[in-house]
Amino acid sequence: MRSIASLMNMDGRVAVITGGGGHLGQAMADSLAELGCAICLIDRNEAALADAAGKLREAWGASVDTLLVDLESEAERADVAPRVQELFGRADVLINNAGFVGDSNLTGWVVPFEQQEISTWRRAVEVNLTAAFHLSQVMTPLLRANARGSIINVSSIYGVVGPDMSIYAGTAMGNPAAYAASKGGLVQTTRWLSTVLAPQIRVNCISPGGIARNQPQEFSERYIQKTPMQRMGTEEDFKGAIAYFASDLSAWVTGENLMIDGGWTAW
């Protein structure tokens, strides 16, 4: 029987992480680099990629490369697998972590339902759902080659339950329908892929709750009141789940959606 340490060991494996320059993506990469995994970070922010890669090399001496990719571009997504093949010669883990957050010029996003725009809906669905489907598709030959590939999709509590809009009152924050719909679609895509790609590739999902990122105090207080663990999440709270789903610790687990939300969805 293998030890826990050997089941966790990811020496020689390669993980591809979208949104790798972001807070959550960096925590996931840090978790896998500590286990010996080589890392390919994907993001559209070149400076964030360089910073994240540097931190991984310094902390773990990890083999790290980066790909500058706009996940709204079908052509750029299609080019990911050959670029990973060229850089690493293999891929064992794909984490579809990137999420559509918009920017200051985006309209029809964090606004009342009647004002939410179809064009913005399409962009959110493209990044949150279509890109995850497409990258899983193009990466499947690489992930299948070693017969123990793992895809991890990052959904949200709002892909499972509806929002309580009262927690956003008096803030500039909101909860767009496109976010919930695309994240909910990702949970079901996980289930579909898990049966279609088995047994060579396992496909699982995590659904994060709210992560503390200097939100308005009134929002944070309301959120915490609705959370059994009485706090918002931190990036560190997700490291264990990623290590579990990426490694042989979960070798007989597929099609699951793990709620990492401090109990938010347990009420």
C-alpha cells in the first residue's frame, strides 16, 4: 500500500493553470509546485504572470513557464496544447481557474438585472464556460497520454445556489446573472466530462465561497453572518483541495463538486 507522501508526490508531472497570475491561481500553483509539479501559468496579464512565475521559482525551485493567452480568443485557446507540448513535452493537470471579472470600461455587468447586457453575458460565458470546455478539449490528448490526467474546474457557490442580494446593499458590488449561469454550467460540464473522459482522465470541480479581498466592511460583515465558519475565505483555504484533486490522493474520485465555502451552502 502506498504512503500518503507517495500519493501526493507530483515529481515529473506538469500542471497548466489558467488565471495563473491571479490570487487564487497563484495559490493553486504554489500548492502543486511544493509537491514537485512543473507549472505552466496562463493569463492575459504579462506582468502578473512574470511576478507569479518568479515567486514559484524562488519558493520551490520549480520549473515554470508562462503563456500569454486571451481566453476570449478561440484561436489563442487552440494554440495552448501545442505550446505546452513544446515547452514541457507533456501535461498531467489542467485547472480551468480563470474567471471573467470585467474592467472599468465594461457596461451591463454589475447592474440591475434589467440593465444587464447580452454582449457582456456572451463575454462572461465565453471565458467562464466555453474556454474551459475548449481547453479541456484541446488538452485531452496530452492529459490522456499518461492515463492519469486530472482536470479541475473552478466554479462558485453561485453556480449552485442563488444570491442573497441584500448582502450587496449600499455597495458598488453585485451578482450578474451571466456569472451564475456560466459557473453553474461549469459544474454540469464537469459531470459530463467525468464520464466521457474516464478512465484516463478524472474531472472534478471546486466551488469557492467568498474570498476576503478588501471588500466594503458592510458587505463582509453580512457575508460572515451567513457563513457557519464565521469568516470569509483566504487563498490558502484552497491549496489542500487542489493538491487532493490533482494528485493520486483522489485517484478514484471523478465527477465531484467540492464546496469550499465555510459552510455557506450548508444552511
